[in-house]
Amino acid sequence: MAAWKVYGLKNCDTCRKARKWLAAEGVAHDFVDVRADGVEAADIERWAAAVGWESLINRRGATWRGLSEQDRAAALGGEGAPGLVAAQPALVKRPVFENGPRVLVGFTDAVKAEVKG
């Protein structure tokens, strides 16, 4: 199986836990820091097509709370969502695991099982 591509923030606690877990489990992966390395609107569109905007957007963070109502509506699937999320990568729920057509969001037991499996 090809290596997983893992998107997140290097300073995110959940992303750090995920990377530590991946290394301990021997799961091949490449990490992309979406703030430092950036993320393309096409990537975001692909993730949203796979999991839906509701699953992809992190509504618990300071970035979400700082958005206007108009931007919040756009982030949840409006036409401007990919560009908004690319400009504000902390809006993405983390981490995002991608391997070919498979896209998983978050770091739950179900996600761990699918990544490992």
C-alpha cells in the first residue's frame, strides 16, 4: 500500500498524537503542515467531495469563531469554500489522511483502524 499523506498543523496536539501513533504502528506516511506548506483549493475540494463540508470544517477552533457569519456559511459549502479554507487552513478538522481515493478526517478509533487496516 502506498504511503498515507497526512495533512495537519505541526503544533496541533491531535496531529502530534497521530504522527506519533503512525510511527509506532509502522505506517508509512508523509506529513504536510497546511499552514507552513499551504494547501491547494483542489485538495480541499477533493476532501470535501469525499467526506462532506460538515465533516471537514473544524468549528471548535479560534479561526472558526473569528469568521463572519457570511464566511462561516461559505466555509460550510458555499462557492467560496475552497478558497476560504485554503486561505485559512486552520479551518480544516485535523488531521486529514489521504491515500489515493481514501480520505479520512480526525483521529478517532475508527480512523486508526482504517489507516492501519
